[in-house]
Amino acid sequence: MATEQLPLPVAPRAPTGGAPARRLPERIFPMLPTEVASPFDDPDYLFEAWWPGARAIASCEGGVLRLQVAGLADAGAAFPELATLPAQLAEDGTMLDGTLLILDPDGRPDADLLRQRLAGAGRPGRPAYVASDLLWAGGQSVRLNAFRVRRAWLEAILEPGDRATVGRGYRGDGTLLAEALASMGVDGLSARHLGARYRSGPAGDAWLRAPIVPAEPRPRPTLALILRLPLGE
Amino acid sequence: MARSMWRGAIQFGLVTIPVKLYLATESTSIGFNMLHADCLNRIQMKIYCPHHDEVVPRSDTVRGYEWSKGRYVVMTDAEMDAVPLKTVRAIEIEMFVDAKREAHEAQFVKQAYYLEPDPMGAKAFELLRQVLAEQGKTAICKIVLKDREQLAALNPYDNTMLLTTLHWPDEVRSHTELNLPTAEITVKPAERAMAEQLIASMTGEFSPADYRDDYRAALMSVIEAKVGGEEPVPAQRVEPTRIGDLMAALEASVAAAREARRSAAEPAADAATPTSETADADQRPARRRRSA
């Protein structure tokens, strides 16, 4: 099937053997997705859920996590629970591109709880980080490598944990994933081109976002229901 | 098993089967005693007469029926015993009904009793039990228990029979005054299909052993902790959810979507099973990106 998880093209290893490690930049100008009309199928793309969360660049240097979230001076202070993220990384000097979520007690991402966090109104829910892309590893920028390679390194470097993990990617089958996400009440699909390098600013074809129209208006389906309900054709 | 609480005979036609009744259920709820908060001594309930302003011994009480406001007629024990009832000391079978059809009318049940035949009635007992089971019948009968004639249903149950006392029809309240949905409410076929799917997915064999009275267990643990002089442990906090659970839910959802596609495609394209990525992709909707 075309939807299998992306296989590792290289053996897990330090992506930048030998070269002297450099300091990570304080902030970067992240890649910005291009909106497309609808989900599609294409074997050159890796499709992921567009979870209802906040875009976050996670930098781990000297075992310390720094989060870059648009419009937030010190995001790390709002998410102290994620301070253990560096311990899940096999490489220091690493920068990840991903999504910051707040999970409700049922384990569903809750955008309202996230807004409360970002607004500094307490610390409800449980934060989680879903990594999608690797920008730096071992103190070296890997942004010029193809996404196929960056992604494989990301999966080799980031050990899945309770709070942070690499998102599930499905190659080729965007419409299938969109159907599954529609049943979960997720309204967006991410598509990253496997051959593209990481660009700052508008991504062009390298990264696309497609809206998902829910099959039926179901305000907050429970996970139990999601697992049981048939998926509308 | 505990002592039988009733001894009599099943009677129908000319047949008499001597049996004993045993309570089939017991209350496992935790009983409390009322104590004086000051000294923790057990409170005694005294029967008190406001007219004489004195405590009355139980032997000095009689049964009174209030037939009009404040006016009573006294019924003595002798008069109670003399009430002409055919069903005294008997389980009198009135009729047999189909077990299924009877079920609707027998939903207002009170108490279940096991039956045990006396040795001399064992054969007739077993015969009745077998025929009821084979024919799928329930016997509707009357029995006097605790001074009251009761309506009851008699059903085969494993290798004995179960007598279930029922409420009389005039004890069952009407439900017509409730605010209930009417036939005017229309349901979309999709909504009905979803409900049917949900029910089908949760349909299984009822196994009562899987269910427990959690409240009782929690209350008992608090009591036991206090007996042991410990502070009760607060209820276990819900295990924090993990991001891996969300990923697992996504994978299950994708698997379900794939399964739905497969079953939808099967009738049409059974022969052409795509094997390679490209063949797979060719069957899918055309690439539609960059159309925003």
C-alpha cells in the first residue's frame, strides 16, 4: 500500500558526523504553508493531521528546551511540562518544527484549553508536542536536505514519549487520511513534499495545507465514538 | 443455603407439588446504625403513644385500618389468619403464558425466590420444570407471602425454578402523563444508520459477573481504612492522557477508513487488486493540489 509509514532511507546515525557544532539561531523565520482547495493523493507527499494546536519551533540546546511560538515572548514558561523533551532526543543542538497541543482528560486536542494557556490563564489540560520536521541536529542545519531525509533523521533522533512524539505520516494517500481525520473532527490536512528542502517563508509546493470538511457536523465526537462509527462515504 | 422462608405447595389442576422457597437475592448494601452523636451509643426506637404520653410495649399494639380520616377498624391476628384465601400455603398456578409475550407485563418485579421440592414432590417438580423450559412457557400464579396475596411468575431456572413476585396492575403507575417523544419526531436515515451501527458495535452477551457495585466497594474501603485508623485514600486520579493515545486513535481511524474503502470497492473491482504504489495512486482521485 502507498500509505505505509515512511521507511528509513538511511541507518539511524548522527546526521552531521564530524562537523563542529554551532549555536542554534535564537529565532528562525519558519516555513509557511500554501493553502490548497482540498485533500489529494500524491506519492511524492507525506500527509499528516493538522491538529488543532499552535505552530511551534522547539530548540533543544545543552539539554534546555526553547519554544518559539508566534506572538509569544517566552512560550517555554507556559508549558513547563515539556521541559523533559530534550531527554527524548538522541542529539543535542536540535531544532524541530511541529505543533503544540493541549490534551483534555480524554486525550483529545483542545484548542480552547490551548488558548487559555497561551493567554496565561492558568495551566489547564496536558501539553503535548507533535514534531513533523527537523531543522537542526547535532548543532548543524539540515534544512538543505530533502524532507524525506530530514524526516527519517527526525524519527531516528526523537524517541516517542508520553508528551512528545513524531506525528504519524502517511505517504501518498491524502484523501484516505482526510476521511479518517474528518471522522475525528480534525479540520485540516498537512502535505509535505518528500523532495523539498526547508524554506523560510512561503513554502510553495513544499508544504500544503488542505481543509477537511467534516462529513457531518459533530461538535465534539468522543474518541470511543470515533473508533466505532463507520466512516461516511 | 439459608433457611427456607416459606413452605407450601405448587397447585395446578389436580397436581400438588410440595416446595420450599428461598430468597434468590440478598441485599449487599452497607447498613448503618443510628448513634447518639454525643456518646456514640446506639439509639433505641421506642414506640410512643402521644395520648398517654408513654412508651408502649410492642405486645400492647394492634393492627388498625384507617377506613376514614382518623377512624380505624382493628384487625386481630385471628381475623387476619381467617381471611378466606385459597392461596394460603399454596402457589396456585392460574395460567401458562408464552415466556416471551409475558415478559412485557412482568417487568414490574419485586423479589425472586428459588424453589426446592420436597423429596416426595421431586418428580412432579422436575416434570413441570422441563415442560415449562421446553415449551417456553411461564406460569402465572398467586401466593400469599407476608400477609399479602402476591401475583407471581414461575419460570424454569437452571435445575430449579424461579418464582418472581410481580406488582399488581393497580400498583403500577401510568406513564401517560410523562412528556415523551411522539411519532412526529422524524429521524434522518443517516442518523438511524449511525445509531444502528453504534448499537451493533456494542452488542454482546450479557455476563453479570463482569459488573460490580463500585460505590459499595469504595464506601467499604473508606470504612475499613477508618477501622484501621488510617485516613481514607482519595479516589485514584485519572491517569493523565498521553500523546501516543491520540496517535493510536488516528491509526485506528485510518485503518477504519481504509477498511471502509476496501469494502466499498470490493463488489466492483475484486480482480484488480493494485500492488504497486503507482497502480494504487492511479485509482485514486486525480491530483487536485494548487487549485486554491
